[in-house]
Amino acid sequence: MTLTQLSYIVAVDKYRHFATAAQKIYITQPTLSMQIQKLEDELGVLIFDRSKTPVIPTSVGELIIEQAKSILSGAKHIEDIVAVEGESLKGSFRVGIIPTIAPYLVPLFLQNFVEKYPDVELTFEEALTSEVLEGLNEDHFDVGIIATPTTKHLFEVDLYLEPFMGYLSAKHDLAGKDEICIDDLYKEDLWLLNEGHCFRDQTMKICKKNNESKNKTPITFESGNLETLKRLVEKDFGITLMPYLAVNDHDKTCANGVVKEFMDPVPSRKVRLVYSREFLKKNLIESFSQVIRTSIPDELQEAKDTLIVE
């Protein structure tokens, strides 16, 4: 029995499909199947019922998988304990980050972090907030970067407050205003992300009004990507909301969309770094959060009259 074999059965349990599990952990399906078969032969039991689609653990397999998770977690913590010893930061560091933050924040600090801590093996994975939290609980991630409050058993480090911005078609009724306000917004007039994105939920909280009679774009289109919503706006379709960093480098000379700030109090989201174990990799977590804070634009580091939307 090896840690590798235990990690394979945990992966199959997570994805309930041998081919998908193999793809996710970057090995071939024959290798995955062979190693699990060897483990089953050694233990003299079937861990998975392969006659089912998707595959499911047997009753004894469920017990074995739970114990495997505990063993893998303990082994990882031993590695973490060793990694925090010594003067230099080193070791693996897995970061779960939500899609409305990742493409705009990571490029700002990545080069600074790599130059300062070259021995740290960084791995980023985009995931919805619920998936980030699940990954933290399962020790799949060391830290998460999200924009909503967490459960009590997780630790939080506030990184910055990020204002919401309006992104409008140049032909939109609000395009002529110097600033927009919350009362200008109607739910039916906005392009939204798919359900499951916290940015969608926060946008809905900002837009408290309904507008059944003035909807000028009788099209329903929900996306998992903010950039898709931006492209729709630039083709003279409506309005969407964006986080500040998504429009920070907006080039007015080559984009048809119009960026509008909100009047005070400006609706904003709080971007947080979260983790589940206070004593492991604490110095790495502190260094990681510090590099992020020093790499973001100065205007996000200043206190403003904001309305925090959770």
C-alpha cells in the first residue's frame, strides 16, 4: 500500500469516473486502474463498484477512502512542518482563486512573488467560492482567495476593498452621466454571470429594483466569464458591473465600452485570503498576502467611503 495508491482512490471517489480522475491528476487511465486494482488485490476487497455509472465506492470502500483522506492529510502536514523550518521559504503552495479575481489580480503580484521566493512551487486553480472552500476543507488548497465571508472554522486575512464599476454601452442611457448610483440600476437591464458566482449574487444585492417595463434588451445571456459580458457591452448591448481591477487598464481609445464610477458610498467587495490551518505554512501565508498588498494599485490601499457588499 502506498500514498500514491491512496491518492488515486481519493481522486476516483471525487470524480466518480476513472478517465476523468486520471486526467485531473495527470496520469494515464491504465496506470490509475492498474494501481487501484493492485491495492484491491492486496487488501482482498473491492473498493469501487465498476458496474455502476458513475462508479461508486462499495460499503467497505467508503471506509477505506475516508481513512485514505486522513492518511494523506497527515502526510501532507509532515511535509508542511519540514517546509516551514529554516530561513528561506520553500515547498509547494496551492492557491484556489475565484474566476472574477484570478485574471486581474494574479498578473499584478506573480512576478514579484516568484522573484522574492524562487523556491516556492506555486499552483493556482480557478474555482467557484464553494469549490475553494471545499478544497480547503479537503486540504487540496493551502489558501483560497475569495470575496465573501467564510465559515467560522476558517481563518481570514483581508487583502483589499475593490469597488464595483459600471461598464456600459456608449449608447446606454447612463453613458452621459459623470457617475452612476445604485438607484440607476435595474436587475433586468444587467448582464449577469451564471449562478454559483458570488459576483453575480453581489450584483443582484446592489440592484434592488425591478424594471419590467423598460427592459430594452430582450435577450437572456448568462456567462461564466466577465470578459464575455464586456464584449457584449462593447457591441452596444446594455450594461454590466465589473470589479475595479477588471477595468483598471481599460483603454478608451480601442474599446467601445464606457467605464463609470459609483457615487459615494461606493459599493465594494472585500477580497480575502482564507486558510484552514493556522499553524501550518504561516510564514508562507503571511509573505504571500504581503506581496499581494504591495502589488495592487495604490487606490485600493486607501480607505474610502464604501458600501461593502457581501
